Amino acid sequence: EAQVTQNPRYLITVTGKKLTVTCSQNMNHEYMSWYRQDPGLGLRQIYYSMNVEVTDKGDVPEGYKVSRKEKRNFPLILESPSPNQTSLYFCASRNREIPYEQYFGPGTRLTVT
Amino acid sequence: AQSVTQLGSHVSVSEGALVLLRCNYSSSVPPYLFWYVQYPNQGLQLLLKYTSAATLVKGINGFEAEFKKSETSFHLTKPSAHMSDAAEYFCAVRKSGGGSQGNLIFGKGTKLSVKP
């Protein structure tokens, strides 16, 4: 089954404790992206990657890092989480040549206290 | 720069009534437009898309949207609401030009409630 998986689905952590949210897709997609969703703000893009070793900032990259060492994986790293990063995070992927067929993961709800 | 505006953060309809969710876009080039749906505790899934072919686009679950260039609108409609339509709906436009081409810009979302 074609899918995007994220782990963990729920995470409660404390300020400053480094964490990683993993994202994996099994569709051989070149493009992957991370979004955060906040009430009243919709989805905002954090980082995206056009292919392995190619990453770029989205609209709200501050406080986040990403890496793309393998095509299927695109982890989101919070080196020093802060309460304003409490949010619902979505990973997405698509075929680079079909820009509208974006597949979303189930989401990771992060709470930073 | 491109943008989308969704009018109404919350829309409530009765079961069987018409659903109308409004989306206006801003784009200096012919846009690619999308509607995504998010059911509770799930990720987003593509409902329908406009990619410069037919202006009336049909999607899944009986939804459709009409691209109106003169009004810069892409409103989502469904003739008869069902309880299972209760979800949050996002309008999006595809970025064009530059290195971020292909990225999506999302509206703030409209939460649809369906009353029995």
C-alpha cells in the first residue's frame, strides 16, 4: 500500500530536549516536505526536499532542521524545542513531475512544555 | 506572489443541504488550484484539482469546484451534505516560478459541520 508514515504520532516533551520526527514514504517520490498546522493558520511549509541531499527552507523554517540522506526518509529535527513549536506536523511526498498529487502522512501532534 | 483566502473559518449546514465553501486566489500566472479534505485525526487527502483544463472540476465524494478567472474564485460545492462530510477543508494554490515551484500555499481552512 502506497503511504507516508510518521513516527511518533504523539509526543510530549520539555523545552530544550532534542527530538526527531521521522517520515518515510514507499512511493519512490523525489519530493518530500514538512508542514505544521496551527488553528486559524492552516498549513505552513517548514522545509522541503526536491531529491536526496537537496533541501530548502519553506515559509517557517526557524527552529527546525531536516536531512535527506535517503530517498524514502525525510526526518524533521528540533534541536532545542520551544513551546511555540507545539503544533500538528505533517510530512508529505509527491512525484516531482506530478506536482499536484501530494500524499500526506497521518500527522504528529507535538506538545512542548 | 500567490495566495489563497478562504472565507469563513466555520460553516454549518443541515444534512441534505447545499455545501458551499469559498476560496479566492491571487496569482499573476494561470494557477493550479486544489481542494484538500482533512477528516478528524487524519492527514490531508486530495479532493479535486484544477490544472487549466475544464473549469468545472469533479472530485471525490460528490464534490465539485468551478474555476472562475473573472472572479478569481474556486469555490467548492456539493448539492447535498452528508454527515460524513464533516471535516476541515483546505484550498491551495501551487507556487510557480523560482526554486519553490510546485510547492503548495494553503488557505487557513474551513471547518464544515453537518447537523442532522
